[in-house]
Amino acid sequence: MDYRGAGVDIEAGNAFVARIRAMAASTGRPEVVGSLGGFGGLCRVPAGLRQPLLVAGTDGVGTKLALAQDWGYHRQVGIDLVAMSVNDVITSGADPLFFLDYIASGRLIHDPLAAAVDGMAWACRISGCALLGGETAEMPGFYGDGRYDLAGFCVGVVDVPALVDGRHIQAGDQVIAVASSGPHSNGFSLIRRVLDHSGVDPHALRLEPETGMSLAQQLMEPTRLYAPLVRQLRQRGIPLHGMVHITGGGLPGNLPRCLPDSSLHLALDGGSWSIPPLFRWLQQQGQIPEADLWSTFNLGIGFCLVAPPNRVDDALACCQDCGEQSWRLGEVLAGRGPIEGLPF
């Protein structure tokens, strides 16, 4: 017996690493030391920080991977993988430094996995972080042929005086919503169940014909990367008292996480935006209760900013300049209480 006979091809693994080496190299930052291929990635802390604080986040893509692999959207979930961790890390005001990935498959499938890594590299370049390394594991008998799993983590750095942790949030602060590109990478266990129940062809159905996108394309649209926006807000000196990445749990589960204590709560303006048709279609087809809809999906809002009222217009202008759709979503109120303005 040998390793190849057991299902693991070391030569193919080495060829795959060689194939993706240039992708990783294209994401380099000045702080990165060395290149892909060592036992560990090396990265200096950026110069000029008085009290550097490392911020780490980790995530996967969830069961969106099942549809991506069925439909051939491999590059898109590579972008998702980076976005889910980077978008978490930047809520602390951190600059993303580097990202590492973990890819596991039953058998090394070069083209789909190279497409996923290409998506990761693109997302890292957009976010300003280095794809510092990773791990590719062949696990025959554990994953089926043609199936793979992705996980990753991001490390960022913030100077302690610039840390965003909610301590400055006070009554009167305004909440700004920044649009999502769709469901991002949350709620896909429910989405898959709705698709099975509906019996529609997701590649033929077009909920918004004016966009030219099929339902499948809408569902596979990658998670938006908000790091360039946050970086631009900081460079313009716009104070951010809080930031929120809207992931699993939706607005009700994520917005309160930015508040410093229970002496404050939030009031949302439910009329400030129209929930995209995709989410209403899912609700109708699956007969999803309103409360479950809000606590499962982002409903068109991928990120939120909390800013003092005298700088809201500046923040909205910056969002527009960065190509992000944004609007006033609500405000912070004094006193303990649930989120006001939810339809349930």
C-alpha cells in the first residue's frame, strides 16, 4: 500500500501549491516577511503604532458551499470566506493585516479550488491584507468526490487610541445602514430548504428582470467587502462610535452587540429602505414567519455605522464616494429596551 493508493496524492498537492503561489504573492503587504511555503507565515506589526492591539476573527462560508459546488460558483465563495472574517475584524477599527485559509477535500480538485483561492486573493487585495498562507488537506473517505470545505481567519491591528468598542456611543448617535449584496453567507440552510420546497429552476427564475440576474446569481453574489469604506472613513477623520457586521442573527441579533451597556437601546426606521424582493420571495415560498425572516437574513443591510449626529452627512457622503449605498437607519436612545421599529 502507498499514500496515493489510499487517496492522497502528495505530488498533486505540491503542484497545487505552486499554482496558487502567485495568487498569494499578489496580496503582499510591506510588513510580510518571506513567501508562501514555510511552516508559518511571518508578518511585522506596522510601524508608527503607539499601542498596537491585534484583532482576530475566524469564519467559514456555511452551507452556501453546497450550492456553490453544485452550481460551479467557486471563486465567489473564496471571496465570501475572506469577507466574513475581514468584515468582523474591521468593526473594531482594525486594519486587516493578513488572512490564512484552510481547504479540505476528499480529493484535490485543482480547477475549482484554484478558483476559490483566486477569489480569496482578490478579496485580500481589495481589503488590503496579505494572503499569508494556508493549509490544503486531502481527506479521502471523509468528503465525497468533488466536495470541499473552506475555513479561514484574519488578523488585524489597531492602535489602542483608535479602538472602536462602543464606549463612546451615547443617546442621539445615528445609525447608518450600508447595503448588502444579497444574503451574503448566512441563512443558506433555510434557503436550500426553500429552494427544494419551491421546485423552481434557480438558473431560469429572475425576480428582478431589470438586473438580468437569475435567482442563482443573486444567491451566489459574494459578501461585500467593507474594509475600503472603513479605511476611507478613518482617513477622512469621521468619528465612528460603533460598527456592526450584519451576519447570522440579522439586525436584531447583531445591532445590539455594538452598545456599551444596557442603558441604551436602538430605534430603527423601518421605512428607510425597501427589503429586496429576494428576501420577500424566500419568505413567501417558505412561509417564513416575520420574526424568523429578520433573525435569519440581513434583509439588504450588510454593515452598520454608528456616528455622532453632526458627522452623519459626512459619513453618508463618504459611503457614496466609495460606491456604497447607504442611508440613515435609526438612532440610539437612552434607557433599557428592545430594538424599536421592528415589525414583530
